[in-house]
Amino acid sequence: MLVHELDAMQRHERRLFPGLSQLPDRLGMQVFIWVHVPLFGIILWYGALAIGTGGDRFSLGFSGFCIAHAFVHLAFEWHPRCEFENLLLRTIIWSCALAGAAALIASLAQTASSGGAS
């Protein structure tokens, strides 16, 4: 997901968002970057904590986000300003969604096998 978000700057993803698309291009890019800096920090921080503690809530939330994110991209695929046109970029986005779905399924299976206890 982080690789995709870095590529999103080059592909001008900010131009698809209401609000950011109204800003001058340079300012829109700066806002997009500065919004992503704390998001990357949060993902890396909580992801690292999740490794040591099990991190079920973070894992479930991030997995759900990856799935939802792919469908947002699907909705914007035909937007005239969408620049995510090649197979590699789509593969990155949908691989994140598939990994998120696999994590959710594994979590549900583990919960079911343990009798519903977390």
C-alpha cells in the first residue's frame, strides 16, 4: 500500500479528490504529501506494534481499508483525470485488496475455530 501511495503522487491522484482538485497543482501536491506523512507514520507505528501484540484491530482495520481502497479506485477508473492506467499499478492496488481479504478470512476462520474468542 505504501508503494502505491508513493506512486499516487507521481500519478496526480490528488486531482481526483474534491477539494484538492480545486487547488493549484503545486499546492495540491504539497497538501497531499503532508497528509500522507502522518498517515505513513501511523501505519508504520501501529503495524510495528501489531507484530508484537497480535494487533487484531489494526490488522482488521487496515485489511478493510485495503479492500475499500481498491473499490474506490475501481469507481474512479473512468475519471478523465485518472492516471492509474497500467497493469503494474492496478496489480499493486488489487494485490493489497486481495491480501486484505485473505487476512480478514484468516481472522474470521481463527475466530470461528476458537469458539468466537479473540
